[in-house]
Amino acid sequence: MTRLHRAWAFLVTLALAAGLLVVPARPAAADGPTLHSAGSTWVQIALTQWASDVARFGLNVDYQGIGSTAGRQNYMYNLIDFAATEIPYQPDELAQYRAELGGRFRTWQYLPDVAGGTAFMYNLVDPATGQRITNLRLTSGTVAKIFTGKITRWRDPAVLADNPGVNIPDAPMIVVSRSDSSGTSGQLSLYLANTQPGIWKPFEQSIGCPPPCQNWKTDRPFVGQSLSSGVTNYVASTPNTINYVEAGYALAKGLPVAYLGNASGNFSLPLSQNVSTALTHAVLYPDLTQNLTGVYNAPEPNAYALSSYSYLITPTSNIDPAKGNVLGRFLLYVACAGQQSAPLLGYSPLPKNLVQIVFDAINRINGHPPLPDLNTPEGIADCPNPTFSNGSGPGAAARAGGAAGAGAGAGQSGPGAGASASNLAQDQTGVLDGSSAATKLSASERAARLAASRRSAAFGSVKDVRPQSDPALRWAALYLPILVFGPLLLHRTRRKKLEVRRAGT
């Protein structure tokens, strides 16, 4: 054997030893049927992350952000297995479905999946310095005037009054609203109707859309864009714009959101702790839908007034047991380990009482898995939700179908750890007092909220989940050219030697 042949044989042996000639490892095999779901774009960032998480241990969940209204409709027409929405079924919707579907009218239940804040993302630059403005403050009255078309320029007296000392540019204000039927629009309308009825009511009458108004006005002076991604991308690419969107979208783009005035006279950001504080005043109806009147008027200095829960709409006994088992295991992950990534994604994790409500809902689903008992230390340990557990127990992740470490790793494959330009990532307290845009709360108040907000400070952008790099694939990148072209080189070498011999004869 020639030296070249020996080198070639060595490389082939090395490749075989590295496993390069074996099909690369794939995600865990599917454990049960695929669940198809759709609806809210407000909660899409979280649901997409959670669906990616559970795929690692064999649960296939497909989620499409098409808007709350479309999600509710698709569920009722039996096109999807579950839906996500911020607004429950409305009486006129149900009357329409009953008339159209008759005996095929589908039953459902609501259950909370995550909490969050509807934010006012903006793209504004100080004309003197050219630096992005990140400390914009808005009272509820100014918000109402902006989103009912009463304010059309940034240097409007109401905006200037909210922002002493901030160099607001003298430019037209481009207000971006949802052009599709949206639960986010519905939540904003409920907030404005409660906090600023004198401004909201004439607007409501002019567009014929009582709260929850899911079809916002989109003609001038508004710019209509579909879905949360649409309004986000428009603001990110267009100066002097403002929209309303779930806070995680602003966090993903690295753009700031306004500090929103609350009942205490302070201004706060939709950070996890501030959302959680406000939602202590939420009242749940028997069907688990929410009354947020107390949230809009929460008295705490750090409360973020435009906070809410998102719902999932799921079947109960009217689901195939195999699908019910996958759905139950997915919901178990969402309520427990999945909540660890909520602050990183721009949301607020569910507290223990709402996790128990999720568990009660899982128990009504045909084919559901066994659940931890939250009344025992073992059950608490088995549900690594950050609001009440230290995450040391693997049980909930194991029941969901994953490895023991699945809970602790929640969210690690999604958000990046880079710094962001957003004030959501930079401001550790998310609270300004009412006297000056530059004056923060006391040091003791800052310290009390620092631990919760550091997770948001570490978050740079929401990225698509990508599989981790496989070492074998890196070896393949080095040796595959040799494996492919080696035989050709050997053949050329042998042919040249043969030609030299023939020439010499």
C-alpha cells in the first residue's frame, strides 16, 4: 500500500471513529400525536418557546400566531386542538357559532398560561444629541389621546407635560395600530374605557366598537399593521412611531417602551415584578376569565397598570385520550418549568394559585397525566415554577416527558444573553417617580426589585430556537471534503504515474 493509500485509510478510519458516517442525532422521537394550535400574537413568543422546549423530549406542539379572534374561531370550527386568546368568547360570537354549527358546537374551558404587560413601544430620537430617547413617560390620559387620534405631533402639550426635561422632537406622531382583529386591541380598549371614559366614549361611538374593541381604527391618522410582528417591525424601522404591543416584542427588537403612569402617581415599565404587583388586584370569574378593574387602578408605586393574563382555550372530555395526554403534559410544562423563562421573554410567571387552576383544568382533559400535589413539599419541588419552587425537583419535567434537567434548562436555548438598547433590559427597577423623569425610587425600593429584574436585564433579544452545534458535525465539516474528493485525488495520482511510466517506455 502506498503512502497516499495509507493516509486515505487513516482518514476514513478516523471519520468512522468520530461517527461521521452515522446519521446525526435527531430530537427525541414523537411521543404521541402532534397538537395544532393558533391564536394570540400577544403570547406567541412564550408559546413558541415552550413548544420548542418540549420538542426536546418528544412532544410535538405546533403554534401559529394568527390573532386571538381567529384563534377562537379556528378552535370552534374544530380546525385546531387548542387556542390562545386575551379576550374570551363574546356573546355575539357564541350566538353565531351555535347558529352555524348546531349540534357540532364545541365545548371548551379557559385556563391561564402567562401574565404580561401591554406596552407602548416607540422609536424616538433626541434632535440635539441624535441619541435614542428611552425615558418617555405617558399618563393614561395622554395614552388615550394618542390612540384615539387626538394627539398628532410629538410636542403636543400633553406629551411635554408628562416629560419635563426630555427633548421631545417637533415631528408628526405616527400611531401604529392593529389592522386585524386582536386581543391586544381589546385589552387596550378595556384599559382606556376604565381609566379615561371621557376620552374613550366618543371614540368608541365614532368607530362603533365597544370594549373589548378588537377591531381598532386604522385609517388616518393611524397606520394599520397586522399581527404583533407587523406593528413591531413597522415601529422598529420607522422614526417617530408608537404602537401598543406585548412587552416581549419591544425587548426582542431592543427598542424602549414608555413608562406608564399608575394610580400612585409614579411611572413604571412592564417588568415581571411590576406586572405581578398589579395583577394581585385581578379578580377571576367562575369561568376563569378576568376582571382587571383593580389592576388598572393598582395603588402600589411599582404597579404596571396595563397588565393582564392570557388564556388558553382547550377541550376537556371531548378530546381523544392520546391527544389529551400530550396536551396535559404540555400544559404541565407550561405551568411549572416553562414559567422559568417567562421574565426572560418579557412576561411574568404564574403564581401558585393560578398554577393550581391550570392543574384543575388539566384534570378535566381526557387522558391527562398524573400531576404533582402542590399541597406537599414533594409536589412543590416537582413543579419548578419560580414563584414558589426552587426548581430542585425533576418530577414535573419527567411527567411532561423530558429528562430530569429539562426544568432547569427552560429558556436557555431561546433568548440571547447580549445587552439590549431597550429600557426593559437596562432599567433595573422599571419605576420613575412622578416629579422628574430622572428621579428613581429609593435605594431600598430598588434593591427589593433588583433580583427579579436582573433576568430582564440579561435578555438581549428573542431569537428562533436553533439546535445546539453537534461536535460530530464540526468534524464532518473538516473531513467531509476529504471523504468526498479523496478517491478522485487517488485516481488522478495513479493515472499520472501510469502516464509517466508509459512515456518512459
